[in-house]
Amino acid sequence: MDIDQPASLKRFNIRLLLVLGIIGSVLVGVGEWMLHYLPDGPGGEIAMLDDVPLDRASQGHFLAIYAAPLYFAGYYGVMRIFSSQSYWFSRLMMVIGIYAFAVGGIWIGSRYFGAVAFQSVDQPDALGLLRAAFSSHYQSIVWVLRICIALISLLYIYLIYTNKIGLPRWLMIFNPVLILAFVLSTLLWLSPVGYHLAPAAMNVTHFIFFGMLLLQFRKIDRPI
């Protein structure tokens, strides 16, 4: 995809990707330290959550989960380094690395709530404390996803509108935001179906989004 780029630009891009990976490792490392550090040492991967200060763990939680995706850039940079040596093995390494840290991000995201749950179980309003912690530290995260999807939709519309590779402009309609709105709208006009689609609305959206691009892929008549 970057065969026409000067060698110096390719090397700069790889360095930038690796730097992003390094930044991710530092930020996630600091976040995980804040989530786990105890002066007397950890008593176990789960037991340590009984005593970690919640205020510090809260800060570490957000730092770690928002920085974790930077690992993806790092692994993409690693793939670029070895791509010419082995096309498939370099990509397999990237896929495994991204998969590993996607799963790792889920794990690190669970640590704060575990600490809150273990430490609040004997409190008078344990359920209220858990609900508040879940809302402020987990439910709020979905807005990052929603904002990113909105930005992706704008970029996608621009790329389809200006594309010179043979894709029809009507594909602009099939952007994630409009598809998501359509999927959720089934709750109003086709509720028996909407009740099944809405719980997985973002996934249904991307099934349609990726599927439409795949169906139209054969119409691309220029090098990409």
C-alpha cells in the first residue's frame, strides 16, 4: 500500500508507530502500577485488590484503558519492519499482538471495579456504591466508542465522495452512524426485531458496514 513512498518516509512512519507503542507501554505501565501497587507487596493477583487505594486505582484505570490501544500501533510498526522478510508471519505476529492486548485491555479494565466490589461489600450502601462506580468508570467509556464511530463516519463519507478507485458514491449512505441510527430505529417501527438487534446494535452496524464494502470491493478498478 505504500510502495510509492520514499524509503525515508517509510522509516519515519515505522519509527512513529514504534514510538506510539513505547508511549502506550509507559502509560499502561504507570496505570497498572497505580491499580496494583501496595507498599508491602501484592498478596496475589486478586487479593491485592482488597487493599489498593481506590482514588489512585481510579486514576490508573482511565490511564491504562485509554492508553492500551497504542499497543496496536506498536505491533503494526513491528509488522512493517518484518513485512518484506515474511509477509504472512509478520502479519500473523501483528494480529496475535493486537488480539493479546485487546483481551488484556478488557482484563485491565476490570481491575478497578473488582477493587470497588471487594472493598465495598461490607458497606451499608454497597449496591449504590457499585452502581456509581460502574456508571462513572465503565458506562462512561462507551462514549469514547460513540465519538470515534462518528469521526470514522465523517472520514468514510469524505473518502467515498472523493474516491477515484471506482466505488459508487451512494455508499456514503452506508456509514456507521446512519446504519446505527437505522438499527436502533427498529425499536420504534419493528419492535419484535428491534428487541433482538438493539442489544448488539454496534455489531449489527459493522456487519452491514463491512459487508457493503465487501460486496462493492469488486468494483474497485484501480490499484489500492
